[in-house]
Amino acid sequence: MVKVLKFGGTSLASAEQFAKVAAIVRAEPERRYVVASAPGKRFDGDTKVTDMLYDCYRLVKSNDPIDGAFDAIRARLQSIIDELGLALDLTQDFERVKSALLHHSGRDYAASRGEYFNARILAAYLGYDFIDAESVIFFKENGTLDVEKTDAELAAALAKHERAVIPGFYGVMPNGTIKTFSRGGSDITGSIVARAVRADLYENWTDVSGMLMADPRCVKNPRVIPTITYRELRELSYMGATVLHEDAVFPVRQASIPINIRNTNRPQDSGTMIVEHVASNKVDTVITGVAGKPGFSVIAIEKDGMNA
Ligand code: ASP
């Protein structure tokens, strides 16, 4: 059994969250490959490290000094290292990245460094190998993922590592520059990794205990959906109920790997399982979930013999 785990930004926002993540990873020996996001918000009103990095990029572009902005990023990452008591010295890495930013290494390069550093820290903390996404996730010239090359190289690289941490969100262009997926793209990396190792399960760890049956802004205390099919997920998510980047579904779905949405802060909850089919004798709810959008209607027409 192999499980691939992806931890989102809030799950890796502080040393306290890292400790929860380590307990989850260590709880099952099959949890072998871990994809990390950049540190997210620790509290309401906090700033995600990815957004701090985009700010740094804007400062470079407008020829303003980045020292203050960069120091704030370094301080956030260093506080995680210090509070975890890790003997990990990223001083030279920080300097190298700062200098690359100043030398106009690009918007995507800047944004990607949150995942890069966080994965380095998590790998050191777990005692797992670190595999840089830039050596295993490949984009084509036109900016789309090079699916075949990525799948082959990732599978070959991971076969050499019993346990590893891989940064989410980015990969490399044919000319060697860094490119990111769209926002929230670490979900996609997790899915690609799960497919490459033919995982039995892709666990997507976030800060909610799964998908809710209804929008909590409209319905008080909606229940969590225990099991949902990929098809139902698509219906619910294009009405605005997103827990997962939409492009994260395709790689695992194609390989028939279920996704389990889990809550890092409540690992005892079983979350939502996203599967291809639900056996009809196992369905105990008539309705999986309800979503809506004002001024938006869906007309579904079904008819036998359409292909004729
Ligand atoms: N850190 C990136 C973002 O904030 C990617 C991710 O978290 O999945 O969008």
C-alpha cells in the first residue's frame, strides 16, 4: 500500500501545525510521499507566504528595495525551523533566493519559493528525502503540463526514494525556468505524484473535515459528505463548493485512485472520500449535496438512444 499526502497552507502555517502533520504522517507506514504547500494563514488577517513572495516580486519590478519584505518571509520560515528545534541551516539558500529575486528571476520563481522552503523544512523534520519539483514536474513550451514526461520521470525518481517530500505548486519549463500552476495548485502536484506512484489513496489534508452537503452561509451546520463520486463533485464544485483545485481531479481519476479530503486539525474525522462509483447498496443518502448560484439554472436532458 502506498498513500500520497498533500498538506495545504494552513496545515503547514506554523511549527504547531508541522507537529500535527508529522503525527499524521507517522501514524501509518504507507504514508510515504508528502506534497507540501507554502505556509498559509495562521489566523484571520494573516498573510500567506505565497502572497508575501508576490509582493517581493512587485517591489523588484518597481525597483523598490525588498529587504524588509524578504526579511519578513525569512523570519516566518526561520521561526518554524527554530520552534521545531531543527538543525537545518537555510542561510545560504535564503541569500541565493534573495539574489535571484533581485536579478529578475520571474514572478513564478518568486511565488514557488514558499513551497520550496516549506518542503525542505518538512523533509528535515520528518527525516524524509527532499525531491525538488523542478527535477520531476515538467511543463511544455505552451505552458501546459507535459503529462507523459512528468509521469515517467516522477515514477523513476520516486522509485529511488522510500519516503520523500516534494514541494507543490511548481515545475520547470523546457528552458529551465520555474513555472507554477494557478493558485491552489499544490493539489495538482499531489494528484500527479499519486498517479506516478500508482498510489492506493491520495489524501488531501486541509482545514475542513471534508465537503459539506450545503453552503454553511445558507444552511446551519450542514453535514459532511462521507462519499461522493467524481461526477457529483464536478456538479457541486462548478456551483461554487470548492475544496480542491479542479485540475487536481483528472490525474488520479484517470488512474482510478480515490481522493480523501481530511482535516489536519481533526485527524479523527474520516472526511470525504471521492470515488469513481458508489455501490448502490451502500448509498444511505438520497441526495449527496446541494449547491446553487443565483440566476443560474441547469437543464439536464437525458434520453436513450442519443448516439443513434
Ligand atoms: N501556495 C500556493 C497558493 O497560495 C499554492 C497552494 O497552496 O496550493 O496558491
